[in-house]
Amino acid sequence: MAEDIKVTVLGCGGSGGVPTIGPDWGQCDPKNPKNHRKRASILIETRGKRLLVDTGPDLREQLLAAHVPYVDAILYTHAHADHVHGIDDLRNVCKQKGTALEAFGTEKTLQELQQRFPYAFEPLKANFFYKPQLIAKPILGAFQAADIPVFAFTQDHGFGMVTLGFRVGDFAYSTDVKHLDDSAFEALSGIKCWVVDCIQEAEHPTHSHFQQTLGWIERVGVQEAYLTHMNPSLDYHETLKKCPPHVKPAYDGLVVTL
Ligand SMILES: [Zn+2]
Ligand SMILES: [Zn+2]
């Protein structure tokens, strides 16, 4: 029997969030709270454990908003700044949990993180968390994070960049993706819910756009899908009107259970 899975969208904004600094709201109605988007990240809860996907610059606010004191492991999609530069906030996550945290990602992502934030991976020199303490766990394919079975598949983020998509049970998360190959569709086969990249309506060099994402959702045949990594050109209400009934734009704080 499938385990219950609870997914919280901590952030569904593009790399600059919505609004971007200015404030620039683009086409988004500032009066709709669903248009206030933090950087892309989700929390997956199952079997009494919490997996955090990415640690972007809004991490502190996101964990406070979700009332989450700690997580049990981190999954990294890739090392772009909007997905990792809140890494220092893991210090207080380690403090609340009382242990180091395993950080899963591709070898390349973890190498980049260790170059950019070496202190986060060095052993503690005192018996309190004056810094985050992460343990790099390179993965691809099937693995376990905090005893949760996860499947990681590669996605093309454009310009030769590879990101990881993650599947946990019948849920999958695919952010920062321009092309999906047949092996990715194989990994997605049979899922019930998908949170998937859709940056804007027009084609984009490094992200999927509206029509392409809708085509992917059709191909996977998923019953329930949510758009993420949306930039300020996608107003929640206007985008919802253009979606088929089983597809919706995500919003920060959205909780999906399956
Ligand atoms: Zn991104
Ligand atoms: Zn990216």
C-alpha cells in the first residue's frame, strides 16, 4: 500500500521571486496573495520524516511560514543561487534537529556547494551549531534519504546544465527544466501528482514554458499537476483560467496530500 505523502510548496517563484526588487510585479496582481512567490522549494513529509528540496535565499521565511523547526535531509536539484543560497539558514535547522544533515545531489552539484560554502561541510570545532553541518551524499537513480525511498532522474536545464527531478512514491517534482528525455518520462510513469516548471508563456532558453509544460502533463497522464518557478509575467488568476481542470498554478503554502 502506498504511504501517505504530504507536499508543501514553500516557494514557486522564479529566480528573482515575485515581486522582483522594485517592486516589479510584471503582469501579477499584487492584491492576490497567491502572486507573492518566494524562490522555488518544496517540503515532502512521509513516514514521519521531512525532506526539504533546495535551500534558496528565502529559506528562513519559508520554514517559519510552514511551522517547520527542522527537516531530516536535504535534496538538491542543482546549485543555482536561487536554489542554494539560503544554505546558511540550515545552521538553525541543525540546531533544532541536534544533528548534522545529509545533503543529496549529483556529484557536480555537491562539489559546487563544497567549493562555494566549504565551511558548511567541515566538521564542527565546538559542541554547538555555530554553522550548518552538512554531509555530502552524491546520488542518482534510486536511493534512501532519511529512510525514505527516493528516485532521482536527470533533466536538461539548457546550456549543458543538468538538474535532478525527484520522485517519492506517486509524487514527483521537476523544477528548472528545459527538456525531458524518454528516461525522465519513464521515471514519471504512473505518478499521481506533479509539481513542474513553467516559467512563463513565451519560450525560454533554460525553463519550460506554458504550452510545453501542458504537453508534458498530457504525456505523463497525471491526474493533478501544479506549475512552479513562475516569473512575474504569470498572474495566478489569469493563468488558472488558461489551464485544464487538472492543472493549476502553485502558490506558496499550497499543501497537497496523496
Ligand atoms: Zn531556479
Ligand atoms: Zn536553475
